[in-house]
Amino acid sequence: MDGKSLNITEEKLNQLKEIIPEAFTEGKIDWEKLKATLGEDIEFKNERYVLNWAGKSDAFRVLQSPTTSTLVPDKEESVNFDDTEHIFIEGENLEILKILQKSYFGKIKMIYIDPPYNTGNDKFIYPDKFSETKEEYLSRIGDKDESGYMTREGLFRTNSKDSGHYHSNWLSMMYPRLFLARNLLRDDGVIFVSIDDNEVHNLRLMMNEIFGEENHLSTLIWDLRSGTSAGHFTRAHEYIMVYTKNKIDLPNFPSSDNSPITGRTTIRPTEVNPISQIEFPSGLRFEGIDAVFSGTIGNAEPVKIISNQLVFENGKLKYPVILESSWRMRNQIIRWVNGNVTIDSKGQKVIELYFNDKGVPWYKKERGFINPKSVVREGTTKEGTLELEELFGKRVMPFPKPCSLLKYLIDIPTKINGDNIILDFFAGSATTGHSVLDLNKEDGGNRKFIMVQLPEKCDETSEAFKAGYKTIADIGKERIRRVIKKIKAEENSKLDVDGTAGKQDLGFKVFKLQKSNFRIWRSDVNNEEELVTQLEKFTDPVDEKSKIENILYELLLKSGIPLTAKIEEKENYYLANDGEIALMLDRVDENIIKEVIFEKTQKIITLDRLFKDNDQLKTNTALQMKDAEIDFRVV
């Protein structure tokens, strides 16, 4: 009861919504739809199947506007900075995704994100005034400091369901981030996106547009085991949308499923290379019902050949062969691979048959054939909460995703090759980073993570804030430190039987989003005085407060060099990425130039200010670089 009289307009709109719900979009009347519903002027403008929303064009403008920001290292907050290849980046994820484009384009094997679900209570960055530019928006909500650069304050805004652009706000936030994320994926890369019923329909349409409907692999159902009351039903599941960069380049996933293998299927004559005849140990029979491929997976029944023999002629399977199994092997062939019979579908799905000490072939469990199921029962948010409590001794964040879920998802595309980069740009408490470290420990993999998290302030009444963690990013970084410490303690308590102790990458580099170390030319100068001031500043474009190390990383990033590239500090210059690039940032003279050229690098970068108006040295240097066929840049 708010003490106000009846709102006649609102009452009429509610009545109309009950009668004609299809004429409303995000709580507002869509006059074009209303006319069509009433049989008047049935002609939609630009009629086609497309996802559209208020502010989509602005989302594209935000996406296409380049960033001048950079990332600077924070070695004090890192662990084993010089040797690790794990990365934690603190800052706004849209800007960071733009920064990573050059260095990580097409290099990420897997992305997992757990973005805001748009429940009506979520806070995230979105434009709520769709006629303004990005610059106007940032300025208006106070996200710029006195110099005109983005600050960390005021970035998050609650997207209330009462908003006229409730769904549009969420779509405008997600679209540019997913678009940039796709660029970072390898051609055989996979992205997993957690979501619930609030936006699952919009997410599917949006990802179809960005990734292509043909690259949708599955919409997984995550069984929450228990649930919360949600109207007429108890909500006991969430979704995980799965897409790939290019389905053609993606092999089918091996599975760790231990389901029994029983049933029947037929292997038909087809091309087989390079063997003409497989010879099995004497005494084995490969025809008739008692010819058995013995050995099991879990408690599975033996797999039998129940008709014909495995006979090859001129590179082809001579006769159809029927196996007894529980699963259908679509268009299967049998081929000889490195001395092992392999059941294979178009070179993608593999079960290898090995001979035991009695000469009987058996299945190798680690390369199972059964695909991962679309219903996932790995972990619960309660387990995720307990994992954090165990690490921190208190409840620093409610209901994070559990490690068992993330380990299961990460393992799907990286089981065969554990040397991949995993990205999470809504990292939260860094469950994904924790899971990568645990999975590497378990299977000896060499997966690398990149975590991205905005330093969103913790509520001052929360246990996390009271414990000294001012931001969500602080929690994520501390979690990874504690996981590393725990793994090291476990290693120290065990005997190094297999010689693997100490070989796992137990560290992470911390980087933070920052404005460029170089002054950016402003195109919005309105008067002569401001123009003169700007010209004076650009006699040296390097900000006087910039540190050499920060300049170094910015130039490497903008040259497409990854953040984990090895950097060798010489006396007068730096070599990076196995000598691919050299940077002269402190001083330049003829001797230094000769030294750098002698390194035979592909590219050399130096600062214009180092020539100190010595145009002759600058010109001669450029000529020497040209003769040496070195890409030379002066900034």
C-alpha cells in the first residue's frame, strides 16, 4: 500500500496485457504488433528472422570502438611471476577482452563463463539510455576521473525488472563480450555459458547469431539435486549452453563415462588404410557367438564378435562384422593403428583394442567411446560454498559453482591434450582457476588459465569484507594462492614415485587494467588554447608517470605478444618471446643499435624520445633496420 490513488493508465495497460499479451515487449506496447493483432496494417518493417532489441546498434558501437587501455603487472600480488603461465587480470572485462584480441586471437581452447543471470537483482554494466554514445554514458554515470579516464567506481547498476529495457540491458551487456570471446577461441575451441530460465531463450538466439546455429553443440541441463521454490514448480536445474568456433574442426569428445558396453551393431565393408590383412594370435576365433573381445569397462559385459571375421583385402574390410554392444556405432570402420585395432568414426571417435598377456584384445578405458551426456549431475552450489569455507575458514562468497562441475566441463575438450588455455572473464571467486590447478594435479596436464574479474566492492557487512577482502577480485586471487599452497603441501607430504613432483605450474601472474602509458590524442578539442596545450604534451607522447616495465608490457601486448612470453632483460634493451622482438626503452646509441641488430630479431621497437632530437641517428637507425630486414617501429 503506497498511499497513492489508482493509476488509470497502468490499470488499462494491465487489462490490455491480459487480453493481448503478444502486443507487449519488455512491458511496453509494441504498436506495430498491436495493429497486426487487430488486423490493421499487417506489414512488419524489414520482416526477417532476427534477434533485435532496444540498443542493439549501440552494443555494436561499443563492440567496434577500440580501446587505448593496457594491462600492467602487479608482481607483489602474483605467485612465481617470472616462471608461471597462469594469469589473473583485474579490471572491466569488455576492455580487457579488447586488449587481448591481438595477443590471444584464435588461441583459447575453452571458455567458461557464469555471467549475471538477470534475475532482477543482478548488477552489471549496461547503458540505460540508448541514444547516447559510450563516452557520454561513461561520463554521465561518473566512471571517469578528472583526466577523463575510466575509474572503478559506479560501474555496476542494478537491472530491475521494472526497467522498460530489462532484457535489452542484459543483451547489450552480453553481446559485445561474447562477440569478442569468439575471436579468441581456436577453430576447435569450445565455450560453455551457465544460465537459468530468465535469459536462456535470448542467450540461445544471441549465440546462434554470433557463433552460428550450426555450431551449437548442446544445451546441458545441470541437475542441482535440490531446488528453490519458483512459483508452481521447484527450480532444480540450470543450463549450460555449449558452442564451438567451428564444428567441422572439432573432434567428438572422449568420455570418462563408465556405462556398460552391451548390445549389437554392424561394421560394414569400407575403406581401411594401410593394412591388407590383420593377423591375430593363433588359437583365437573371430567368428561365432563364443568369439569374445574380453575385458571390461567398469562392470560391463564382454563385447563379442557374433558374425564373420576381421578380414582385410586391398585396404578394405572384406566382410561385414557384427559386434554385440549396448551402443550404436554410426558408420564405424575398423582400422589398424600403431599395432592396435581402432574402432573409428570418420577419424573422430576412438576406442583402441589392446592385447592382454594371453593374447586377447581388450578395451582401453581412458579413450571411451560414449559421448558426455547432456544432463550433468556434477556437484552443487552447496558444495561450492563448502569448498570456499574450507579454504578461507569462513563463508566469503555465497553459492559459487563447485570445482567438480568445472573440472568435468574443462576435461571434456581438453582430455586428449591437457596443454590448453582456459579463459573465464566472469571469474568471480575463481572456481575455474582452482579447477584447472586441481585437474592438472590429477592427470598431469599442462592447462593454463586466464581469469578476468572486475574489482567489484564487497558489501561492507559481508564476512569477506570483514576478513579484509575489499573486492571480489581480491577473493579470487587469494583463493588461487591458497589452492597453490595446499597443492604444494600435498606434494611435500608424498613420495615422488613417478618423478612428477614439482613439475606442475603452481603460480599466477597478476595484471591490472590501466589507462595507456602513452598520451592519447583527443579529437574533441574545441578551442585554440586546448589545441596548443595538447600539441605541447605530444612533444613526448609517453606519460611522465609511466614505469618502464608498464611501457614494456603495453608495447608487447599491442604487438601481439602474449602476457606469458619470456622476457630477457639485457643491459640496454629487452628481448621477448624467444627473441622475436627487441625493445629499447631506456637509451639508444650506435653501439646499442648494433647489439640489437646482431640479435637478428623480427621486430624492434623504441621510444622516439630516446633520440633526443638527433634526427641523423634516427634516420641512420631506420636505414640499418631496413638493410637487416627488421620491422622497426618508433613510438
